[in-house]
Amino acid sequence: MEQVKYGSEWAPWVRAARTMVELRGVTPADLDREFAALGRDRLEEEFARIAALMAVA
């Protein structure tokens, strides 16, 4: 582990790494399977819906 100064260009990467460590019970999506099941238009709608939800949070 290394220390990173607050405001450093590396600070966002440290926050991201720590956030990823805290995620539990998350299953990576198989996008090929999702695409086959939903089709491109529906999958893009789902991505847009999720992005909108995340913007509110």
C-alpha cells in the first residue's frame, strides 16, 4: 500500500479501488447473454434507465 495525497491525480483511483472492495453480492453481467435475451434496443434502454437511476443517487 502507498499513501496518496488528497487532491492528487491518483486520488480518484484510490477511491474507486476502495469502493470496489466494498461491493458485495454483486454478480458481473454476461453482456453477450443479455444482448441475446433482450436485443440491442432493449439493452440500450436498460443501460439508459440504470444510468438515470445512478445520476439521482
